[in-house]
Amino acid sequence: MNNTNTLEISDDLIKSAEAYLARLPKTPEEVIEQWARIGKVVAEQLTETEAMNLLLGNCDVTVEPKSGK
């Protein structure tokens, strides 16, 4: 029994997906470096208490666009 289907996808969409995947981290070192950059940006926005609560898992993170942008 064959459980596969053929799906036609535009070349532009495939190229966009390939470009996106090419930018993703490929090695554990690249993943950790990305996490460190994200952490730095987040840490600059938090008070010490907020950072501690985040590390303890006592709060959730949300992302909002900056006002005026």
C-alpha cells in the first residue's frame, strides 16, 4: 500500500525555503552562539529580578514590536 502523494510547489517557494534553511545554525556551536546572542539582547531588557525569575522558570516570554516602529 502506497501512502505517498505528489505535491507541486512553486520554484520561488522552494528557493525561499532553501535560503531560510541556509541561514539556520548547522552545528552545536552555531546553535549555542545564536542562543547567546538572543540571551544578550533579552538580558539587556530585563531587571535583575526579571532575569532571575526567567531563569527560574517563573515567567513567560513574549515579544512585542518596539513602539514607533
